[in-house]
Amino acid sequence: MEEVYKQLTGYLLEGEEQEALQLVRKWVDERSLLEVHEEIITPAMYYVGELWQTNRISVADEHLATATCDYIMTLISPRKGASNGKKAIFFNVEEEEHHLGLKMAADIFREEGWESRFLGTGVPDDHVLQQIEKFRPEVICISAALSYRVPEMHNIIDILKKRMPDSVILIGGRIVKNHGMSEWNVKRVHTMSSLTAVREWLQNGKEGRRQ
């Protein structure tokens, strides 16, 4: 798959939307959306990040790749089908800008029949909380990438546990993938290290084993 994700990386860096879409749709036809996200899109964006960190591309190049990837992901997002009557909401901690993984997670929920509301980035915590209390989701999904977001993550989790005691809180993003954060796993709060973990959690929940 290395050749495929590097080819996709090239299209993303050049802003070649149609070429990138054609490549991704070919793989969507042959594989599950989860596999496309984990084996093609995620490695492509990690490679973009590596190129930026080693000064082989500019900030503008990285932003173009991210915007193009976001556009492609919107076009391949599952359309609403049979609903299971459950709701989930997805947001980043305040000031966190990395959102593509969270958007992928929202798609996994949609495939399982959930009504997924993706708030994206840059939404102040008080506005997020207003939206959550209005929407009343069964599951609240929060993401962060960098370790210095830990205090903010702790803060928003504590608030949500008090205001939404019946909701399950899922925590994901690179902060979990790189640092584990197992201490956050308490009743009704769970860390998710990958999209596969999200899918497994959802499927276990369908069998009545979700805590």
C-alpha cells in the first residue's frame, strides 16, 4: 500500500482534487471505508506531516494537502442510511486544529447507523457544551493531537461527566496513539487508539457489552 498512499500524497500536495478522488474511490470500491481510512488516507497525511517536519514542504503545502484531503473525505462520507436511533457528537479540544481523524471516526459511526454531528475545529468550549446539551448524544467523541492539550482534555472531560452523566465519552487522536493515556479509562470514559478500536467498540456495544 506504500505506493498507493505516496501517490495520494502527491495529489494532495498539488491540490489535484479529481485525481485524488479517483484514486480513493477506486479503493473504496474494493475495500471497506475503514481500510481506506487506515491504510491509505491516514498514512498519506502522516507522510505529509513528516515532509513538513523535515522542511521538505512549506506550511502552505501542508495546508493545501489537508484541505484537499478534507474535501475528498467529505465526498466519500457515507450517506445517511438505516438509522439505529442513536446520536454521537465529535469535536476537538479548544484550539486543536487536527481534525481529519475525528472526521473519519464520525464516518465509522455513520456506517453503523448513528446520527453523527461533527463540529470540527475552532469552536470554543462553552459553545460546544451548548451544542451537546441541545443535541443530547449517547456518545461524545473528543480528539487532540499534542501532549500539551492534556490539561484542556482533563477539564472538558470533567465538565462533561457532570453535565452529561448518561453519555459515554470516547477520547482519540494522536495524543492517545502516541501516549496511551490509559489513566483516562474509567467508567463511561474510554480511549480509542485507532479507527479499528472505534469499530470494535461499536460492534461490541450492539451486543450489549458496552460499559
